[in-house]
Amino acid sequence: MYKSIFLTALVCLSSVAAADLPEKWSKRLQSSESIYQTAKRKAEDAKLVAMKKATFDRVRVLKSVIADATKSGDFTAATELQARLEAAEIEGSVRPKPKNTVKLGGHEYALIDEKVVWHVAKKRCEEMGGHLATLETAAESTALLEFLKRSQVTAWIGATDEEEEGVWKWVNGNNVQLEFHHENGHDSEHYMVFWAGYGAWDDNGALRNSYVCEWDN
């Protein structure tokens, strides 16, 4: 707690100090900070991907052994292994894939009615073995748009231009070809959302919304 308070205070002081510096120094500091934050986010994403893979491999083996133990009639071992499985899922922050997924065009989608910011939504989908929805064909876009219109829920999908203003990319790194309304209001709207109010794709900022996860088959 105290460390968090100290770091918060340090960041605030640094911001004030940077604001008091001549513009040429402030710009260099701001550029460096932007590079650092981007690199930090990428490192966290890479760690999450690696941990997700290691956890899913671990969980897969545990499930296989539990199935074999159950088939052989060794229910004591199966019960013990089930406890280990639950502990492994908690330790690896693995969330179960929702049962009510919708199949559209060879992909599976789930609307998660949990209000979170975009980065948390991205992480939650990855924890469930998927990713925030990416719409890389007209068919995908049309199908998911109709699904969300029926749901009438504002929801995040997996596109952002936070690394370079105006250059929109899906969470898998591919460029966004989808035509949608975006204006970057207040220089903070860097994440794509289905806006239920007028039934279309839009950019949005730090609000908390539901989100759509996708699993590639």
C-alpha cells in the first residue's frame, strides 16, 4: 500500500517537473515515457500469453490424468487431482470458456456482460483462451453486428489505435479494414466498441463496457 502511494506521488511530481521544463526537454521526456509505457504493455502481454500457454498445457494434462483415473476406477486419485486442477486454474488465472457461445462463420463468440475498461476486457478474454473479437471479413462484421444489435448491449471488441493515433489494429496485430465512426474525442478514444445507442461500431475511451470474446476454431 505504502509503495503504491509513494509511486503515485512520484509520478505526480514527475509530471509537474516535466511541465515546468522547457518544451524541448518536456517533449523528449514525454516521448520516452510513451515508449516505456508501450514496451511495458507489450512485455505484460507477452508474459500473459506465455503464462496462458503454460497454464493451459498444465490444465490439459491434469484433465487427461483425471479422466484416466476415473476410467480405471481410482476415484481417490481422481478426487485429489480435481483439487489440484482447481488450484492450477486459480494460480494461472484461467477462466472457464463460457458455455453459451455463439458460432458465426467458423468462429465462436460470447458476449460477456461484465462492465470493465478495454484493457481488462482484453486480458479476461485471453484468460479464457480466446481474444477480444476481431472482424477481418465483411461476413464476420455483419454477423456480429446483427448479433449485438439484438442484444442491445454496448460492448468492446479487439481493435485499438493507442500505439499510433489513427492507425487502427486488431489485437492480433493485423490492420483494421473495417469502416466505422471514430473521432477520438478529448484525445482519449482509442478502443473500438459496439455502441448500442445507434447500433454501430465506434471509438471509445476509458468507460466501462461489456465485451465480446472470440475463439478461433
